[in-house]
Amino acid sequence: MGLIKANALKQVFSRQEDRLVWHFDAQTLWVEPWGLHSFRVRATQNAQMDVQEDWALLPKPQGQSGSIQIGPHEATIVNGNITARISDVGKLTFFNQRGQVLLEEQVRNRVDVTADYCSALDMEAREFYPILGGD
């Protein structure tokens, strides 16, 4: 069974407070509203997201909430004039209010053989490196 069919059988998207969460295998991705027309994106391969360290450059504005839609093969979150879409295989794309792509993760693998990015290069959208001396 391919990854897409396996993803369809298992819930990979969820909503936690005001953030859109994608979780599959050992990876978790958070997209949350952070200011006017913007998002904060965090990803980890740890068992839990590190929420003890904020790491944000600016404090989170109060009273903001994005509109989240979760479907079987993708999920979106809208904050003002910007939309973030996560595919069921974890590819993250940002769109402006006219639906034009602003930023798209570079993926080149064979996880979805029907996708336009299907390739033998086996490049993932996100790479994780260990912190030397860490756990």
C-alpha cells in the first residue's frame, strides 16, 4: 500500500488550539497565525514540539485565530490575505489572496507518483540535523 493510501487510512491532520498540525511517521509540522497576514511554522522529529523555548523573534499577537479546513488529502489555514496548504504527504505551500503561489517547499521524491514533483532524486521538503552534544 502506497504512502498516500496509508495516510488516508490514518489521520495526519489535526487542529490544536489555533494551529494546523500535520503529523506522520516521526515528523510533526505546526502552522499557526502569527501577526497580520503571516504564519509561524515549526517542524520537529522529536517526540514532542519544544514549547519551553519560544524561539520566536516577536511575541505572539493576542486574539488571532486562523480559519482551518481539514480534508482527506490536504488541509489549509487562512490568516488574513495568506493561505498555507499542507498536502497529505507534508508538502507546505503558501498562497496570496488571489490564489497565486508565494512560496512552495522543494520536494523531489516518489512518495506520490501522480504528483508533479515525482522524481528519483529523493529530496524531502525538510531536512533535520542533530544538535551536537544534544540527546
